[in-house]
Amino acid sequence: MRCFTVLGPSQTGKSTLVEKLGALEGAPRKSISPYGLNLTEFSFGNEAWCALDAPGGSEALVHAQHALLASDACILCVSPAPEEAVLAAPYLRVIEASGTPCILFVNRMDEPRGRLRDVISALQDYAGHTLLLRQIPIREGDKIVGSCDLISERAWRYREGQTSALIAIPESATEREHEARTELLEHLSEFDDWLLEELIEDREPPSDALYAISTRVLKENRIIPVLIGSASHGNGMMRLMKALRHEAPPVDALRERLAGTGNIDQARLSAVSFHAYHRQNIGKTVLVRALGAGLKQGVSLGGSSLGAIQDSANGKSGPAVAPVPGTVFATVKSDHLPVPALLSPEAAFPAPDWTAPPTPMLERILVPGSERDENKLSETLAKLLEADRGLKVAQEEGTGSQMVSIQGPVHLRDLCRTLSDVFHIAVTDRQPNPIYRETISKPAEVHYRHRKQTGGAGQFADVKLTIHPNGRGQGFSFAETVKGGVVPRNYIPAVEAGAREAMDKGPLGFEVIDVGVTLTDGQHHSVDSSEHAFRSASKMGVRQALSEGAAVLMQPVFRSEIHIPSVYSGSLVQIVSSLKGQVLGFDRDETAKGWDIFRALIPGGALDELARALRSATQGIGYFSKTFDHFEELYGKEADAIVRAHGTQRAEH
């Protein structure tokens, strides 16, 4: 079986493309994952094929990445509108990072939305590989009625519902065909000395030799050929499928490529796991592609026994025979298999770094509908993590509630639906509570006496304390200057412990940071004093001093790295400024052509708005990562509103 991935922006006709390719020589078999990865199996040219239709949209990019891990080649499906070329930038980035041979298909060419050369030029801004046009359209007025192949120099006229008809190249297309063919040959000659010599000697190279060179450079991933058509009308489908059949590399090339990216011997590389999902009453289902022979139920794969093998398209159990190399199959009761992973009989090896998903930009607290659901939620999320690397799970500070980091609102919707439909856990979501701190802006002194008599031994402790602001980032400090044993040495650690406890919640209702406490004097009683008494006296005394120290609200500030196509960099200055952030600068992204890395300091309370603004400004393409940098003071009406909304509630608890 040969396998390829179809990926690209939303609304470019990917699913229609797969449907038409699968129906060229018979009825295809199709399955749909809960995460939107469609798998279609079909026959073409007496060979078995599997097409992985990756969902569009940046939130689902991780599923496209994982599908490439199991693919001999891929088809990047794009729009015929030059202004929409930027939407393909994330996919070109992933394809080139993966090293997967790619054919770019300009779909919906029946829609007159711009010149093809402008589309290719716009896409080339984001492609490190040369985009090499292999066909040109034949036009009658504004309508595209056929295409001309630049290698064979033959032309076809599209026919609705039928295969295209071979025609002579129209005179109106002759000049453009000659120009485009010359450009094609010049690019191919960069990878073949024989062709270069033929062109220098002004000899016309035969088509068979040109097809052979094209096949080799695609297998070597040297160029990205460009084909055109309209999937909805069936135009260009046969040519595209023939290009895949004759020019895409076999499964052995994939095995060699993957072994080269991981710490694994090619001879031991048996399979690759690339997708997983959970089914009600069945459990975790893992999609695997066999790269070697001998796989069957019960054999060792990934360090443990392989579970039941099922048909990848219909989920039904198949015969207990070994899938041949290249076969895509599903397996259940194989929970030990991580996804994605490179699999040998003895171990599972991490997938290459390029499969890592973008950093999740959205954080939400999942609120279970019942106590029973609350008990199940943590365990269930751990299971879902095994199938969804775009998901991160943590606990909310202060409440311990389950907090998920997701790629965006669509990802959140899919997660909640899986929890409900598969695991019967109903949840709602809310924004996490903001993480604020407080400190003091001036020193304060306090004399606090703790005395309690309830019969028997009492409690007595007397402390004199001073508190003062520490420098930013210095945290809590404690010192003592007592003399003469007024506070015995064995009670001083209790005084420090009480002071630390007082930092848990200040007068504004938040944890206190960057404060120093000094014990200057005190008294003790030979009978009634104890560690507990001095701890209580210190805690209450420091709390009293904090209320006199002019409390100041502190907001978290995060260092953000925003990854965006260069055309959007200019708009980020205004976005960061509107969020009261600080622009640090930007650089070209050396790992992806046409991308910038924009750096800024962003207040923690504005990160959610940054995610929304970034999606809006970049058509959903841009993403950011964040690391905590520091806390800074926040004053005025904004600080007052935060204290009223969050601090008071915390203080009451």
C-alpha cells in the first residue's frame, strides 16, 4: 500500500480532491476520526492506496504533522487566489521541516481569481524549495477550459464528468507554453548534468528522460512540482494521480528517511504510529503504518505485544495475517503505543522534533457537571493526552481545578465533545483565575503579643518585627537581631515559619512577594512559651504590619515569542501597545522562509486577548509561546477593579 497526505488551508477543496482521486478506478472506503483526520483507501493502477485527509485550520495542524510521519508523499492543496497564498505558509513550513516529497495542487482553477504565475510567486515567498510549474491553463476568455503539460507538450480539454480530451495546443497558449517549458527545463537542469548539456547544445530532450529526472528530484525532495485543476469538476485528477503513482517514492524511502531523523537502526524500524482516538466501549484506537514485514497480533511492537489488528477504514477486525510493508491498519488494546512514535519490536522511539505541535495559546478551566464527573475528569484527561499532543493539562493555582491548554476554540469544542460522547463526562469551561501577587511599598514596624489561657499551660509569645520591601525578584527574606536571649534561639525558626505563613495572603487578598521580615526584640515565658505560640505571634504580627505597609498589586508579565508570516509583522506593534505590552523587537525566523519571530513583554491578564487579536490579525496563522518573566506593580482604577473582582473573593476564602 502507498500512502499520501492531503493538507492545506480550510476551504481549498481537500476532501473533494480525495473523494475524486479515490473514485478514479472504483469505490473508495472512508473512515473519519473524531479529530477530523479522514482516511480513504482505494485502488489505482493495480496498487492499493491510502489517502490521509488532514483537517484544515491552524488548530488542527498537529494532525497534519503526524499524518506526514506516515506518508510517502503529500499533496498541498491551495487556493487560486494570490492574496490567499499566505494561508498555505504554515503547511509549507511543516512540509519542508518534515522532508516529505510534495506536489502542490492549485485547486478550483475554474474560479477566475488571479493569474497562476502570481499565485506561484506569492507561494514562493514561503517555500525554501523551488515551486516548479508543470502545467499551464488553457483559457477561453476568463474561463479555463483545459491544461497543457510542459514535459510532454500535450494539451487536454476538460469535459464535465468525463476524462479530458487530448487536443492540439491552441495558438493562444503557444507562447506561454514555450516560456513556461523553458523555465521548467532550466530548473531541472540544476539537478542533472546531462540535461544541462542538452540545453547548452540546444538539443530538445525527450519527454521520457524529463519524466525520469522529475521523478528523481521529487523523490530526493529537491523541488515542489505544481499541478492545476478543479476537484469539484474532476479536472486534473487523473494527471495528479499519475504523478503520484510514477513520481512519489515507495515506502522504503519513508523508512530510510525516518530512521535518519531518529536514533533507530533502519533494519529495526518496523512501523510508525501516527494517530489515535478513543471510541466508546472500545478504548484507545491507534493508527499504525507498517514499514517492515512480520507485524501481526501478539508480536512485540514498541516493547510490548501488539493488540488486535483492525481494518483502518471500517474498524472491523481483520484476519490474523501480517500486514505487508506500507499497510495502514488500526489496533486496539495497544495502549502502550505512544502517538506519534517510531516503533521497533523492542521499543518506541520519539517522533522527530518537527512533529511537535505549536504551543497552545488558550487556557480554560473545565468544570464538571457533577461530583462523579469531577472524580473521573483527571483520569480521563490523562488518557486524552496520549492521543492529542496539542493538548496540555495542569491544575489551576489556588483551586486545584483541571486546567487545559488548547490550540483554540475549535480544539476546545472537540475536546468537550469527546469528553461527553465517549466518556460521558459533561463539562463547561471558564477562564482561569488571574495570577496576581502583592507587595508593600514602605517599611512598617509592629509589636505583637500572643497570650492565651484556657486552663493548664497557656500560650505566650511577644515579638517586635519590622518589614520592608525587597528588590523585585528577591522574594521573601528573614533576619533577626535579638540580643540577650529575649527570644530563645530554639523559637526563632518558629518566628520565621509564622512570617512565611503570613505571606500566603496579604491585605489585598493575594500572595505577598518580595518582602523582608526582621525580628528585633521580644519576650518569652519559661512555662507558657512554645514554638506554636511564637509561630502564631509572628503570623498575626506580620499580617498586621503588612496592612500598614501600603500594599501594592503586582501583575505577572510574560515574555512572548510570536511566530507570524512577515507580512503581518507591522500590525503587531499596535496590538502589543493596545494590550499595554512592551515591544522587544523581531528577527527573521531562520527555520522558515517568510516568517518572523516577534518578541514582546505582555501582561498576564492580556494573554487571552493576545490570542484573539493574533488570530484575527493573521487569519488564524500566527501563534505564540510564553514564559513567565517577572511581576510588576499595577496602580489606579485597573488595580482597584482587579482587587474588587478577585482579591476580595480570595480573602474571604
